[in-house]
Amino acid sequence: MRKIYYILPLLFMFPAWLMGQNSATASFTASVTVIEPIEVKTTSHMNFANIDAREGGTVILHPDNTREAIGSVNLESNSEVSAAVFEVNGQNGYSYDIALPESSYILTNGSENITIKDFQSDFSSGNFSGSSQNVRVGASIYINPDQEPGVYTSQTLLQVTVNYN
């Protein structure tokens, strides 16, 4: 017991810093970069132009504004064909992709219908390099034999979606 009485005063003689570090502190900063929102706008709507249904078939409208007919459908050569065109804008140096409609849709003229589906684009992803980019979209329509003449339009909006990768 006497030894404790000798050791106890010795402990109080040494400064606390000799006994070890009990805590430490570091500093940091916080930051955030707000990027330009991705944007897409329609600059041209899809137009398959004039066709003669005859015995029916398929009309494929390619993104480059060319058409091809499968079956007995006849394509009028002097009509104004247009793939849908979208202008895409976003943050320089960022990449993006495009989602096309995946289902089939109906074009109507009164009680008459034409199916549109198999959407295709001139590319599925891109990189922003300081300027806007155009994306072109085509599709296929399926014409019934002796399809009723008239203008057929989609009753629901067909949508493309762009997302940053």
C-alpha cells in the first residue's frame, strides 16, 4: 500500500500531453456542380406521306427519310416524307441515351385504324460536345388490304425519352 502513495504523486508531476493524444480534428469543404438539365424538343413530326393501300402490306419509314414498301402497297414518289426529328441539348462532356416507344400504337381515321410500331432511331446514345444534336426516328405501319382512304393520325402522343448515362 505504501507503494501507491509514492506512485500517485509521480503521476501528477507529468503533464497530460506526455500521456497520449485523446482526440484529433480535421477540416473539409463541401461543393456541388449543377449541370445543365437535359432537354429534348420536337422539330419535325413523323409523316409517312401518301400511299396506295392496294392489297395491303408494310411501309417502313427509316430515320433518313427513306421509305420502303413490303407487300403490294404503292408509295407515291412525289410526297413529302419525314421521320420525326428531335433536338437534344445537355451538359458538355456528358453522354445520354434515347428510349423509343416500345409498344404498337394506332393511327385512326374515323373508325378505320392503321398500326404503327417497330420504332427505330439513327442512334441510341450520344455525347454532348458543346452543341445540340438531332435525333431522327422512323417506324413501320401495317396497312390492311383496301384500307379506307383518308388521313390517319395518332390519338395518343408518341414519346421519346432522353436520359443522362
